[in-house]
Amino acid sequence: MHPPDHDIIAFRPDRTRSVDSDETFTGDSENFDELLAWVQAKCVPMVREITFENAEELTEEGLPFLIFFHDPADTESVKRFNLLVANELIVKRRKCWNLNKELRAVNGHGSKVMILFLFSIFFNRRHQLSHG
């Protein structure tokens, strides 16, 4: 993966939550905007974990949640949920975004239609989510 005497920028996803492969940045590393866009796309996961510690931060984004609760012993279901989101739900989200762009052209509003895809361990969530 790494040629001698040549710097690379690579992304290695969390194997416990994703089936994605390692990926090397192939763009111009001198182009800040291009590199930033690639890093943000790779480092902000499509499906994030919601915990008691980060729930308030996620709520502050002002977006609706779709939360997949899973058994802590079942890590494969999280991988399947990631695939489902990537292969099915993101396509729907893009269609909503395209529709919303058309609506914004008509009514002038700038809001995006989006949703946060999250997962959480099932135990003890009833107690924690009731504090919201």
C-alpha cells in the first residue's frame, strides 16, 4: 500500500462497525479543499453511535434520528445496518435532498432535508433516553 519514498494519505475504517476497505487518497494533497472534502467524507461516519455522553451534541444538530438498537454481543447487525443505510437509505436521502433543492428554488428557503443514522447498544436505553 505504501510505496517507498512516497507519502500517502490513507483511511482505515473501524472493522467492528463497517465492511468498508482501506482507502488511499488519490487526489491532489496540495489542494486543501479537495483533501478536506475527502477527509470529512471518510472521517464523519455515515452511521454514528449514540451514547448517553454524546446524545446532547447529536441533538444540537437539529436533525431527526433513525436509531438502530442492537444487542451488544451482536456486532454483525451493526455492519448490516451500515450496509442498509449505504445501499438503501442514503439513496432515499439524496432523492429528498434533490427534491428539497427544487423546493428551495421555488420558495427560497435554505434548509436541507436530512436525517442522522445512529446505532446504540440496547440495554439501559429506556432509562437514558427518558432524560431527554
